Amino acid sequence: MAEHYFGATRDCEDSILVRLHRGTGAGIIVNGQIFLGNNGNVGEIGHIQIDPLGERCHCGNFGCLETVAANAAIEHRVRQLLTQGYPSKLTLDDCSISAICKAANRGDLLASEVIEHVGRYLGKAVAIAINLFNPQKVVIAGEITEAEKVLLPAIQSCINTQVLKDFRKNLPVVTSELNHRSAIGAFALAKRAMLNGVLLQRLLES
């Protein structure tokens, strides 16, 4: 919602935001409104199965996107590769998501391959969401976007091959403008409440 009012999708009525952090989730805007499922629970893109033979997810299933495209999963994969002896300027003592992104931006082969790997799997899930909702724009959020020059082409490659032609035509895939402005979400919720009359109603009731 914050992105819709103040960020990269303020010029759109229909958009999808995918955020990678501790998990992987999506926010969907349809006709300028948040798309809400039963009990307000929707956008669990992190639990789309992208690899039937993949790791077991905390939800109990195997190969969920979240087992690949979440900060802890990315850091774990880098540690595994370093332990196996793959060359990199990253070290076991410093392989945070931020360090991985910086290394990828500097051309570190291991870091770049890990980010591209994430991008390909993320792209599969994003492609499914695009085919379902036909958005005007897709926004990727989270610390991993520090390596957007490596990440976004991998996502775009999946979109180019897996999304309906009419749906991918002129479809921007961009990074969030609000990655480091978490407090603005509260302003977005307040603005939404004012616009739909909920805030006024509650003030009158009190």
C-alpha cells in the first residue's frame, strides 16, 4: 500500500509487489485497492512450489519459493558453496545478504550466480502472478535489490518466456523506492483509511 501511494506504483491502478526478507510475500493492488483474500490473508507467493525436489519448507511442503528466495536461504546457499570450496571474495564470517549483493555488483562469480539463481526461481513465481493478475507494473523489494543489475535480468528472462505476450508487453519490472523507509507504511494505512471513510467513521464513533 505504501508503494501504491508514495512509491514506484503511485502511477498504477494494478500492480504486484514482491518483497524478500525473512520470507517471501506479495502485495497485490487491483483497481487501486489492496486485494484481500479470506480473513485478509493473500499474497503468499513464497509458498508457490518452484522445485518439487527442493528443500523442505517450514510450511511442510517441498520446494517452496521461500526455501530459495529469502534472505536466510540466500545466505545459507552462499555458506554451502564456500564450504564446498567455490572461489569467492566472500568469507564464511561475512556473507550477509548485503555483502553478497555488494560482491555480485563487483562481479564476484559465486555471488552473481547465487543472485541469478534466486532471480530465476523468483521469476517463475512472478510470471505466474502476472498471468493471473495482468498488472501494469511489478515491483521487487528487499535488500536483495541492492544487486538489481544482476537480479532483474534473471527475473525478466522468465517473464519473457513464461508470461502471455499481451500481459508482458510494456510491463515494467522495477525495484522499490521505499526499501529503507519502513515507517511510511503507517502513513499509507492512514491515507487509505481517510480515503475510504473508515478513519472518519471511527473518529465519529469515539
